Amino acid sequence: MSASRGSRVGYAAGAFDLFHVGHLNILKHAKASCDYLIAGVVSDELLRTRKRIEPIVPLSERLEIVRHIAFVDEAVEETWDDKLQAWEALRFDIFFKGDDWRGTAEGLRLEEEFSKVGVEVVYFPYTMSTSSTALRRALAHLDEQREFESVKA
């Protein structure tokens, strides 16, 4: 770790597709808990294979948005299948995740693996008012309406 990164390096990963206040809150809370925050922006390919979703905003644009958030010190493309691979590449001290992972099999596995290398897992509250899933549903509904209206015309 370089001196310019500070004493506690944090890592917050996400798709950051359809960027909204929930994304901003995670990054804001993460930065308040570390000296240097790295944001991992999940690659288009990993979104397709891991989450089975097609990104609406291309990776290059998502990286550009996240890179310019005041709380983020560095933005990187996340291409790793495993979070430990991210740690091996970036050497962070704290891993931030939404609390929808807390207590899940995946979250517990992550906590166990990270504890072996001295990484703390910190959960932040999920923003209930806005989510990428809800935004995707709204966009799909608009597309359906437009399609229906074009068929009627």
C-alpha cells in the first residue's frame, strides 16, 4: 500500500448501473469509514454472467460517473470472479457491502474468507426508496407502453 492511499483502504464494488441515491449513500458511508476508497465497477461481462442482466449504461460511462464522485479516490473495473482476487490485486483493509448480504450464505462465506486475510466486512443499509431493479422495471414498463401505443396507431 502506498503512503498516498492512507492507513485504511476500503473497497466498495457494484454495478453502479442507473446510478441513484442508494449508490451514492454506499459510497458516502464507505468513505466515512476509511482513508482511501476504491470503487469497483462490475464489468459488463460479469453483469451478464453473474447477475444475468444486460447493463443499460456501458462500463466506460459507469466508470466515468463513479470516478467523479467526490467520495471515491479511485475507480477500477471489476473483472474478478472472486472477491479475494480483488483483494489480491488491490490490497484493501475493509470491504463494503449492502446489508442485503448480511447473514446470507454468500455473505457468511465472504466474511470467513476475508477474516483469514485480515479484511473487515462492513455492511450498510440498503436504500429502500430507490433501487436499480425498480428503475429497470419502470423502464421496461415504459417500453411496453410505447410498444402498445405504436401498435394501436
